Amino acid sequence: GLVAAATFLIGGISAFRLAPTERGVGGFDLVAETSRPIFVDLNDAAERRSRFAADAPTLESVGVLAFRWRRGDDASCNNPFRAAQPQVMGVSADVARWFDESTHPAFGWAGTESSDESVRANPWRALDPERATPAGEPIPVVIDKNTAMWGLQVYSVGQRFTIEYEEVGQVEFRAVAFLDNTILQGRLLVGDADFRRLFPDEEGDRFFLVRTGAADEAIRTRIRGLLEDRLGDVGFATRRSDRVLGELLAVQNTYLSTFQSLGALGLLLGTFGLATVQLRSVLERRGELALMQAIGFRRRRLMSLVALENAWLLLLGLGIGGASAIGVVLPHWWFGAASVPWRELGAILGAVALIGVLTGSLASRSLLGIDVKRSLRG
């Protein structure tokens, strides 16, 4: 029972571990921030020739999405406190148009309020970046689902919530779409026109997503170096997007690892407990085992039978727990939200099975100490 329960705990928790994905980074290789705003379009060919000169052809495949950025509190899971004034980013029409292209990888989405097919295909359109929201109406906002639920206590698309900013006072927002575990955690994303109305002093772009378009790591590294070197005057600093996402997911994975460790401890205790019960069983049945030896069963044959009995009980517990875990996480896995680390899970269960077989064999070796004549007498 303990083996089955511990296996269920380990298997069930493992399915909820998160790893960086292509949809989590939106197809972008780099995340960049600047200490000073940039007022030019980094995708413009003339601007690239001006800044990068002979190196401009190296950036031919590079795509850059720029965002206005009002710095504030981190509302991601990395912040254990409730964010009083979360960061806000302005999403331009260029961002919406970028994701209209079917050739561009998209971010993962956890839900959208609109029933319009074009908006459901590209939820960035729900922000209507070029149109400011009329006074008195809530401002449409896109939020990552983890930020919404844990950082802001916003539990569904369509929900309204209010945040007070020192520049404008109380601002009412309406969640129009949730991103699904992306590098944009911790931020509120509003349309560019709404951003400029709320924060007119935040001029220029300070946050960038960069898609290098290069499969070769050496070329990606060269592009990263060029961007940081030629845009050093504005403090252009880049980070790999997969590492940024990994850090954002680390908090949830740390909690899961804690409970998984408890399950592993329970599984180990169950394995040794099974061996202890098996040893006692051998001692209680020594009369029957001695009789079997007396009628011709070899001692090593009996040891094999006892070891197989222990292995069968161990594998039965592992099987029941594993099957129960699969049944519980199957819907989560079916809809693509589960990511089971099969190699790690297999290694843990395999190691426990091996330890169980070894301890069971030690229990079976207690047969070597049975005195046949004494056991038959009484």
C-alpha cells in the first residue's frame, strides 16, 4: 500500500513539472532590455545600415518586436508578495501584425474572451493597439495565466480588476486573454494607444523580443554580440529566452520537487518495509519451508521463490500506483498541459525496483540459516 501510494505521488507530481517550450518563448531567441528608450525601428533596413554598417547583412534574418515599458513590481511567481503596481507594457500594432503571419511561431494561449475567429487566431488583436479605450471603460489587458491567478488573483478571462498607479490613480482593467506559461510573465500587456494615454512620460521602446532566424548557435551568438555592441549607447542587454523562461518556471518546479522528494522517501521506506515483512514471513513459515526441503526442494529453489514473491509484491505496488497516477493526469496530458519527464521518472522507479529486489534477495538468504531438523520438530 505504501509503495503504491508513494508511486502515485511521484508519478502524479512529475506530470506537472514545466520545461521551456517553443510556444513559451514565442519563437524568440533573445529577450532584451535597455536603460534608455529607443525611438527608431530596429527592423528598418536603412536604420540597420546606419548602425551596423558592414555587419548589417548578418541581421538580415533577424526580427525584433519592440514594446513600451512602464517599470514596476514583478507580478510573476518569483515575487512572493502581491504586486502593488505591476509592470505595464504597450503592445503595438506591429506586434499584432507579426503574429498574423502563419510562418511566425506563436505564444501559447490559455484562453481568450472574444468569439471572433480572427481574434481567437491571434488574441493580440483583442487589445486593439491603435485605438484608445474610451474614458470610463475598462482597459483590455493580456496577462500570463500564472501572473493572473497567483500574482493578481484574476481567475478568468473577462474578469475586471483595479490597480492604482501613482501617475494616474485607479485604473480598471479587463482580462481579454491569458498567455500560457510564457516569457511575458509578471507584466500587464495593454494596447499601445492605451499605454500612451496612461503613461505619456514613458516614451520610446525599452523591451524587445528578438528572433535571430538562425539555426546555428555560433551565428546566434554573433548576432547577440552585434546587438549589444552597436546598441551599447542605450544599454541594450540581452538574455536567452529559454533561460528567462526556465527561471520563471523554476518556482513551481521547486515546489513540485519538494513533494516529489517526500514521495521518493515514502517509496524507499515502503521498499525496505516490504523486505522486513518478507523476512518475518520467512521466519514464521520456517516449518513449512523446512518440510519442503525435506521432501526434495533445494534451498536455492526456495530462496528464488521467496525472492520472486517479494519482487511480485513490489512490482504490484509500483504498477497500481503508476496506473492510478496515469489515470489522474491523463486529461491534463491529453489537452497538452502535462509534460512528463519520462527519463527522470523511469530512473527513480527503476532505482527503487532495483533496491527492492536486492533487499528482497537479502530476506530470502535468511533461508540459509534454517535448521531443517529443529524446524520440523517444532
